[in-house]
Amino acid sequence: MTDSSDINVPLLNKSNSSNNYININSNIPENPVKLSQQSISKTSNKLSKANKIGLQRTSRTSQKLKLLPEDPDLDSINNKNDDDHEDDDDDDEDENVTSRVYSQVKKITDTSARKDAETLGKSHRDLLPRVSAYCTCGSYKMKDLLRWFKDRKRIHNTSPKLFDECLYTPFIYKDWRNDSSIILDDNINDHKLMRLADDGGEIDIGKKNDIFIFEYGVVVMWGYTIKEENAFLVDLAKFESEKLSQEDIQIEEFNYYITKSYQPRIYNDFITLKDDNNYMLKLSISHALAQSVKISLFEELVDNTIEDTQDIPQQIAQTGKVEMTRDEIMKSIGELFILRININLHGSVLDSPELMWSEPHLEPIYQATRGYLEINQRVELLNQRLEVISDLLQMLKEQLGHSHEENLEFIVVVLVGVEVLVSVINIIIDILTYKK
């Protein structure tokens, strides 16, 4: 878990930058983020102001390294009759990767990969394309979204495909891009290469724009500027169910680039890929990103619950009483159970997606990304914190039950006392009457 001092650090300052600058081709376009910030709408400003670093993972600040298995071949994905010996080679390679998967930057054996890892920092985030995950609602209306994407094929060159709970499509804002002709043609291979460092590998800035929308309220966008992301979120809003407030919207932001010089990896929130056109590879990574940003919402809800209940033990210790009514306690218990159900019974968030059963070659990349995002550890910690809160609320419920029983006993005693008093009065009246 990150310390509270880390949580309030602005997102772009979350990684340590190197003093070694890079040799960059002079033809690199002007900073797309600065261009977009000048024309962001009021809705976009609200989103940016509401963004908080609620993701409680140490990889955000610890410069963690995660090596990804080799990119799965897109042609082999479409061809189900691959040779068995190719699968065996992949398995051997995955075993070799596992032994090095947690090696940090100083243990990277490839010189060019290590040099790029040491060079990349916050100053390069404006130069490399973004990978952004937004949790904006409880769920999306997938059927309506699918029809909407099909209707936008001529305008935005969409080609939607549905993978269980995930809807994938390319989506291009032609009017905002001068190089739309290059983007539309995946076969053109004239992208200009550059180097991040003198001894680094040749890298290519990704040109493909892909969107992955998950039914449980998360959208992951590859290769878009902030302006384009906010414009798409505005269009997406009409398909949302259980919409989150601006303050509750959760965001994950990465950067990525393409290189064939060394093994794919995730280091310091920079994703390295070998093929920008392989949407199945991006899908496996996006699944983990979507789960992470959804869990961040649960983390914030748990934090709010802790904040609401943190004074209760102190009240009990000082006064022996709790300033909560029975209805308030029962509502708190109900909200807690709803949260636990969402965390533990929502299979799409915690378990491997159904896609990994039908496409097992994507599983190693998904698991590597999931490990980088520390999803298992965060879920376990969430459940531990929920158990503590649950025990507290259950104790309050039992205490209210005892208080209710005590009140009933007190009422019975009062009624018995009244009955005795009435009997005494009757006896006194009878005695006075007898004497007369």
C-alpha cells in the first residue's frame, strides 16, 4: 500500500526522472498534451480537477519492473490450428520469464533495455502515447454501445468486436489529426524511429488508436490525447448506468511505446510492446488495467467507510455509548455487505476473464500485468479491512440488541411495579371501607 504522503502527489510526478536527456528526432510532433489542454471543455476541467490518486499500489512510486512474455502473434490468434511445437516453445519461454519477472532495473541484462529504463521519466510522458483507464459508472449498456459504434464506422473508422464482457473497436478523431492517413493504413511501415538514449534501443511511437470498454463500468483507451479522451467520455456518458460522481471517477494513466530491440515489459508505468497493431495483446493488458481501476473504486469506498466509523471505538471507550440509531447501524451493515459482494462475487473484476480460457496464449501477459498492478495483494488487504469494519458493526448490532432487551426488561419491571402499586391502593381502600 502506498503511504498517505504519496497519495496526494500529482500524477505526473509519480516517477523519478533521469538527468540524462535523449536524442530525439526533430520531426517529432509538438507536445500533444499541451495542445489539448488549451481547448479542454468545462466538463473536461471538472474531470481533471476531480482526479485523485486513489490507486493503492506500490508500483506507482517504486519504479517496479515486470517483464511481459513475448507478444502473441495476431495471425496465430486467428488460426486455431497452430503447430504443437510452437506452443511448447512459448511455454519454455514463459518459464524463463517467470524467474526474472520481479528483477528491477539494475538486474536487466540487456544494455539497451536497461539504459531506456533508467532514462524514462516524467519528462517523457508528454512525448509517448497514453494508455488511460477510466472507471466512470457501475456498468455500460453494451448492446446500445455496439450499435452506436457500428453507426460511427464512416465517421470514426470503427470496427467493433465483442469479447465476452469487453467491447473493442478502433476509434479515430480524423479532424484532430494531421496524420490520419497513416493511422488508417495498418500496412504502412514508414514510422520514424528514435532513441531515448545513446545506448538505448530503437523505439517507435504508437500510432494505433484502440478502445476497450468493459461491461462493469471501465473504459481503457490506447494512444489518445487528453482532449480526445475527454471528448469520448462525453459521448460515452449516455450509455452509463449507475453513473459515478465527478469526485468518485477513478483513473489509471500509463505510457507506452513500440520497440523490437528488447523484451516487452512494464517499468515505472511505461509499457513496452513489440507490435502496435496486435489488439489481442492490448486486450489482455487492458483486462488487468480495467480490474485495477475498478478495485481502486472499491478502495476509495472502503476508505470512506473507515472514515465514517473510525470514531465509534473512541466513543465506546470514553462514554460506553454510540451515537448511532439502530437504523443507521443497519444501513451501514447493508452498505458494507453490498461492497463485499461487489468485490468478491464480481467474477469479471477478480478472476481471470473468460477470454483467457478460450485464448490461453494471452494468459501469461494478463497475469504479468495483473502482478505489476498488485491486484491480488490489494484485494486481500481490502477484505482484511472489510472484516475489521464488519466485526465493529456486528458488535454494534449485538449491543443494540442487548440494549433493546434491557429496555424491554425495564418496561416489564415498570409494569409489574404499577400492578403492585395498584394492588396496594386497592388493599388500602378495602381496609378503609371495612373500618367504616
